[in-house]
Amino acid sequence: MAKSRKVISSKKFVENPYFNIMLIVAFAAFLSVFTTFKITGDDDVFWHLATGRYILETRHVPSTDVFGYMTENDQWMPFEWGWDVTTFLIYQFAGIPGLSIFRTLMFLLIFALYLYLLRRFKVSYVISFIYLFLLAFAIMDRLTPRPHIMSYLFFILLLIIICKFRYFNRGNYKILYYIPLIFLIWANMHMGIIAGLFLLGIYVFSEIITYLFPNIARKSEIKPLEKKQLFILILISFLAVVVMFINPNFYQTYIYAYEHTKMKLLETVNEWFSPFSPNYSDSLPIILYKLFLFTGFFIIIYSFIKRDLFPALLYIGFALYSIRAMRFVVDYDLIVFIFIVVSHNYFYERIKSVDLKNMLFRGAVPKVLLSAFFLFLIFPISNNKFYLEFLKYYRVTGIGINQDFIPVQMFDFMKENNVQEIGSRIFNHFGTGGFFVWNFPDKKNFIDSRNLNDEIFNKYKEIISKKPGFEKKLNEYGIDYAIYLAPDLVRQPEEMQTTVISYFCRSPEWKLIFWDDKSFLWVKDLPKFSDLIAKYEYKYITPYNYMYNREQIEKGIREDRETVEKEFNRKISEEPQGIVINSIKVIYYNKIINK
């Protein structure tokens, strides 16, 4: 009887493919919803679109700034021009929703390729999807429709080529021919190509070391390359470097990109801080990065056991690379991910009980539970409870623009009243420069999130933070209208006091003609704006007066009730659900309406 049980338990376990398909479909459904969210506070999207439009209209990739009047003719090389043109063409065909769908399809492709490679390494579907699920949350801060997506795609494509050549079809160098093609496209899409070159360099270095010191690979399944094979690998890698220079600005593209990283202003940008900086509280993506970083040590052990130098060098190289700045954390997650999973899986497979392994990693029950879990998550993600209540993370599921964070209403007002045509030079908040040039292609902004140079950023900071003499700067630069985006206005009203908002709101030279819960539009008191001022000026009913200058509202009620009532009624009709105007209503309604 005991022998019979032993025979039964030792039979080869056969997976039911239908449960694998179910798991794939469930994860794809989860990922589709997870990567579909509205554009929120991401001004870069719009200047990328504006760049693509400019290139297609002029048939020219600029090398100097074309969007800012303060930086006109300053050096600017849109090295992501390929992405810009591609996404603008998508926009022409399907609008902003088309861009969102394209982003989701790209991530579905990227994760499908990761699954493909994990399966080539014989990692079970259960283990693969658990780790892919963790990866999705590890990169959740970088799911926006911007050019870094192309780098993520090329990372996995390059890893597939390397792994096929090294592990699955050793020495068949024909697959290497795709590397220069990838680098040619990559060089015109995103500067993540530098990380890609680092990845390729680590691989080639590992092959050279193994060739020169064959004892390293002694008892390894991976034998050193022959001289001819190594020569071809080096030659193709050299060709990949050469094609990187096939771009509109040749080698100057990389000099410009490097100099761009040396700007002082980057010291104030969160993504350039180390992930171990005290400026950060640990968000879920950072927690997962640190989990991947520290458990990545298993790669070292795995490499030692397998006598395989490449995974260890990859882990060490990109671990050091990633701790320099938050900007590089996701690169680490994506590039080292495969070997994190493969090394962990190696130890999972050391479990002695075959039946237990089959039950945990290949059986129907874990696949059904995982599938149910992925499908269950779709509902709280769709209604945003998962983000807002569980993760405490602001994200709105859907397609298009999140109008609670992007000043669509203010820009509609500007278009309806031709403010941009009447005005000559705008002073705009940093987070609206891209949206401005996208909406008004024949106009130039003051600044945008391209971070052109330290000089323009310092000029911006002088004004935005009211440095001594900033009023003269406004006149010196010829600024005659201004916009400010404050998406946290309701939660952090003190921003009005600490920034130039307070100056514009109190100065008799400037008139507020539009405001809502997140944005302001002022024009200078000049004859050309007189009609707009007469029709739309807010003298009394303003967020600033409500929070910091209530005596102005009280004065208006006493001395100019008709104007106060007109402003109140106009704003309550324009924004009936507005938080600020309804707060004003609670306190002043009876005083305004009851004469």
C-alpha cells in the first residue's frame, strides 16, 4: 500500500492549460484597469504633444527653444522627438483617450514580454504573476503616457535578446542583429538608452571575463563563447553604440542630456533625491523597490551556485545605479526583475515535497484564487477607493484629463475671451507651461517643466516666491497677464500667502478675472483689458479675501453690495459645487442676499 502511494505521488504532474489562460486573462484585465487613469498634474504630456505638432508642421526638429519667450533661441534639444511625433499622430487619430489606450496597450505588451521570459526560465505561472503583480505596483508612479514607456519596452526586449543568446540558444548570434535596430529607435525616443547601454555593457563585460578566465564558468551550464562568437558580440555592441548617434543632433544630444542633469534646480526636484533620502516617507513603490533591492541579494547566491557571472554583475551595477536618485529606481526594478524572480524561484524549487510544490505553484487552487483576486481588485480600482482609501494615493481611474488638477476651465475661459490674444506676455505657473503651449500653439510661455536651464528657473523663483524686486521684474519682462495653478489650494490655502498669489490679489495694478478651486487668472490694469475687467473682475469674492482679507468682503457688503452680489451669483452659477464659493456662501450668504 505504501509503495502504491509512492508511485501515485511520483507521477508527473500535468497542469490544466485552461487555468493558466484564466490567470492570464484575469491579470490582463487587472492591468488594463490599473494603467487606465486620467492625466493628473502631469504637464509634461502636453508639451510633448506640442513638440510633436511643431515637428510635423515645420518638418524640423528644433535645437533651440521654440515655446518660451524668456528662453527663445536658448539651446533645447527634444531628444524624445520620436515619441512626441508618435503620440501626436495618435492624438490626431483618437484624441487624449487614444493616448491613454496606447499607454495601456504598451504596458500590456511589456508585461506579456516579461511573462514570456519568465516562462522560458521555467518559472511557474503562479510565481510569475505574483511577482508581476508586485512589479506593477513598484512602477505605479511611472505609468503616465510619457516617453519613458519606450525605455521600459526596450529594456525587456534587450533582456530577451541577451537571455536567448546566453541561456536558450547559446552562441546563435543571429538574434543579436536586432540590438542595433533597437538602439537606433531608442536613440530617438528616450534617454533611458543610457541605462540600456549600461545593461548591454555589463553583459558584454561578463562574456569577456568568462572568456578570459574560463575557470569562472567551470561546472557551469553556460560555457564561454568561442573567439568568433565573442568577436561578433563585441562588433554588434559597437554598432549599437554607433547608431545611437543617428539622431537630429548627433553626439550633441548626449552632451546636452548630460549637462541637463547638472542643473542646480534639480536639487529641488523630488525624483533626483536618493530613495534613501530623509525627504521621503516610504510609499508603496519605494517599499517594493527596497524589497527588490535587498532580496536581490539572492541573485548573488544564485550566480555563485550556477557559476553565472552576468546576473550578479547586473544586480550590483543597477543596485548602485538606482540608489543615486528616485528617477532610476524603476529602471532597477525592471532590469533586475527577471533575475530576482529566477533566483527566488530557484530556492522555491528546492522544496523537497514534489506534491507541495505542485499544489502551491502549479495547482488549480492558487490559480483560481489569484485570478479571483485580480478580478476583485478591478472594482475598488475603478471607483478609486483602492487608491484613495487603501493606498492614500491620489489617482483617478478613467480616460482623459482630470479637470480637478488640470486647469481646463480657466483655459476655456481664456479661449472664449481671447485673453491670450489681448495679452502680450504671460507669467505662468511652472505646472501650466506645457498646457499653455498645447492650447495656444502660436503663443509662448514664461516657463514649463522642460527645465531648460538654471537661469530661467531662478527668474521664475524670484517672482513666484516674491523675492525683493520681483515687481520690477514683472515690468522688466513685459508681463501683462498671469495664471497660477494651485491644485492643493483647498487643502493648503497658505500657498496663497507664501507665493505671488497674495501680491496679484492685493495689488491695485492687477485684476482677478477668473478663479476656481485650483486656479487664478489676473490681467494688468491696462486699457486693452478694460472690457474684460469691467465684465469679469472679482473685487471682493475671491479665495484670498475669504482666507486672509475678509475685511475686503465686509467692506464690499457695506459699500458696494450690488457688485458683491453680482460676483457671488456669477461664481455660484459657474461652479455650483465649488468648495471655496460654498464656504463663502455659508458665512456671507445672508449678508449678501438679505439687503
